[in-house]
Amino acid sequence: MSKATRIILAFAVLNAILFGWFSSFIAEDAYIVYRYSENLSDGSGLVFNPGEYVSALTSPLHSLIVSVLYWFSGESVWSNRLVAWILHFAATAYSYQILRQYRTLLLYGFMVWLSPYIIFWTAGGLETMYLSSFLTVAFTAACHCREEFSHRDQLIFSICLGLAFLTRFDSCLVTLPLWFHVANCQWNHSEDSKLRSMLYLLLPGLLIALAWLVVSYNYYHDIFPTSVYHKPARWDHQRTNVLYMIQFGLLTGILPLLGWTLISHVKHDGSRLRSTVKVTLKNHWGIFVGGIIFFCYATGTATAHMMFSYRMLLPYLPILVIIVIDLMDNIHDDGLQAGRFGDRGWGVVMVLAVAIQSLQFYYIDQISINPGRYGEYTNLSRQTYIEFMSILETQAEAINTHWKQEGIDRPPQVHVYAAGILPYKLERSRIVDWGLVSYRKNVNVNAVQHGLLYSSDYIITLTPRHFTKKHQLQREPDSLELIHEEQLAGFDHANDQLETFSVFFNRSPNEYKLPAYVDGPALTPIPEKIP
């Protein structure tokens, strides 16, 4: 066994240990995917509520993967996370071959395999690591295609681009410019049919993408998930989003390493800073063009709800790390240890890298799952998030117990503000919410839609985060039965302010129903507010 292999295995063990530590965290929205996927596997269709053909899936491929895993294992949570963990480590180990130099392995391992954000989102259970894996393999194949003609790498590249698109549609902002770069390289390398080369590059990924879009349009009457309409881009937050992306560059080590490289090599004998930068830009112009387009898009979306801990940016981290390390290593014949500060200076950099990564693990666990000044949940620790999820699970148990005691022979309707773990635990319930799973184009759905509130058997409130109980219930709280209530201190607050989690039972729900499709007509007039 080579020394490099032993180091990779050591990183794999450390990665697994850290993943085990963070595995008690699961993102709330992951359970939305699990409910869709288990309904599909159980024969109810790829739906949240049986009979309602509305997609709240930002990642259709993720839901299909989880459905297959559930069908084989009978379990969604751990099977999904373990597959994502294995896939991402394998993809990033495969992509390391681009760097070739053994001397870059330690830095690559610290930045990718020991990244607190990658491990956090591997445990989180969403599509983030699947997308990162497909993009990383696609980038590796693109680099091979840049150097030589290869039908094998063309197919890998095209298939991974198609899979990445089905994992998150907005990935095409980066992958389309990259495709044109690869197509240009293969066109120049091809000695036979250039048209055949383009078909290898185009058709597999295009067919994968089009197949889903056609199915989605016919099945849901829309190719986009409801989040596109319910949580649109906010262009009034551009300054915050830009600062958030800079924050990401600093905390992941990308910007500090570039700064170190500049200081270490500017006007230093033996350094080829300017020429290496030019070569890097030329070799990766597709990624850089896509990155600029994605950056512009992210100025309206990077800090959207559930994008905390750099979830939107993270899938591109391994690619960025490869490009930065490759740049640093090629500036001087002696590689990373070269420059005006030599081995001693590089030793200081590595010690700082280990210390900062370790500190961020602690910070995420105890202080904030979104380290830094900008972004969502900057005052919510991983431990408190776990408590929040536990309260939602307890609320589901309280509803199940209460409904059995009531002895009513139909599934209850539950109005929620978070469509994850609580609905997942209420598998035989109809769930309505503020507009994600209940969004309809021709029906006004929002936090105080009287039809959904008044027709629900149970209503979940969170006070004071979502304003008063009266506002959330749209009636006096005393007019309903409180069946469960619990408090949590420090839920995304700098102090120990208490948030109250309540479950109310409505003994006399109104008759009200949403259309089965997202574009369906209104079926019932929205009732007037109860005085």
C-alpha cells in the first residue's frame, strides 16, 4: 500500500468519525423528500399528500434515489446519508487524480474531506452531497477531455451533467458554459466524425434532463417545484448575499490561500505567478464563466430559507479547491512549499488550517450552524437545532395519540409551518402549510389563509417567531383546545429568549379543499375571518 493510499484511508476514517459525530443532525427539509419518496415506494405516487399532484421537490433525482433505497432497505434516513457519504468520498478521491502531485494531498484532504460544511450537509440528508459528487466527477471528466479525445470521458461528463441538473436545476448555470468549453476541446481533438463527438457530449445528459421535464409537466402540470414561486429570488438582499459568499470563501480557506499565494509569490525569484494565472484561466474558462453567471444568480438566492451553512455554494467547493491547489502548486517548481516564506511559512499555514477547521466544528456544534455574520440561523447551534427537531417529533406523537382518542374515521388535516419531520411522522395525515406543499397558482395561499386554517383539525404555532398565537390561528386561542405545548430557549436568538411551540385542536373544522393540481381552479371560496 502506497503512502498516498494510507493517507487517503486515514482521511476516510477521520471523515467517518466526524460524520458520526454530526449524524444526530438532520435538516428539517430532508423529511419532505423522505415523505415523497416513501409515498412513491408504497404506491401512492411521488406526492406529499396522496391525491395531490404538487411538487415541492427542489431535487427530483434525490427523491427517486431515496425511493429506491427505501424500497430495498425499508428505511430512508440512514440509507440516504450513507450512500451520499460513500458517493461523495469516492467522487472526491477520483477527482484528486487531476492534481497528480502527492505533495498536494494533505491540503486537499483538510479542505475537502475534513470540511465541517461538507460533513455537516452529508449528515443533513439533503441533495447537497449528491450534487457535489456529480459536479466533481463531471469536472474531472472535463479536465480529461481538455487533454485528449475520449468517448468514455464524454459519456461520463454528459451523464453527470444530466444528473446534476435533476439534482438542482440551477446547476445548469455552471454546467452549460463548462459544456461549451469541453465541446470546443473535443472538437479540436477529434480526428474522426466531429458530429459524433458532439452527440456523445450532448445526448445522454440532454435525454436525462428532458425525460424528467416531460414527466414532470404531465404529472404535476409544471416543470418547476413550488419553491420557485413560494421562495423567489430576493434582489433587494444582494449586498448581504455578496458578503455571505465572501464569508464562504474566507471560512472554507479559499480566499486565505489565494491571499497567501499572492503574498508569497509576488516578485519572488522562481515564481511564475502571472503566467500560471493565465494558464489556469485558459484551462478552466468554462468553469469561470459559469461561476460568474452563478455568482450573479446567487446574489438573489444565496441566503434564502434553508440555505444556511453555505448549502447553495458548497457543491462547488471541491472544484474550487482543485483549481486553487493546482494554481498554487504550479507557480513554482518546488510546489506549495515554495515562495518567499519557504517550508516554515507553509508549516504555519497548515497548522492554522487544522486549528481553524477544528474551531469551526466546535462553533457549528455549540454556537451557530451558520458561522459568520451573514446568513440564516447565525445564532442557532447544532445542539439547539436537534432540540427543535425533537420538539416537532414530540408534537407529531401528541397529534397521533390525540387523534386515536378522538376515534374519528378519517385522516386528520394538520396545518404546519415546517413541512418536514412532523408531517413525516404523521404519514396518514393530510398536511397543509403556508405555501410550499399547499401552493396553488389560482388560489391565494399564505400564512393566514382562512380556508386552510379553519378546515384543519390541528394547527401548529410558533410564538413569538411567527407573531402572536391569535395571528397564527386567525381567531382567539381560547376558542381551540391546546393539546401540547413546549418551550425552547435560544432558538436563533443571541439571548435565551423562549420560543413557544403549541398544538391546537379544532373540534369543528370547516369544509375547504385545494385543487389536486398546482394549476387547478379554486374549488371553494375562502371563508371570512372568524370574528
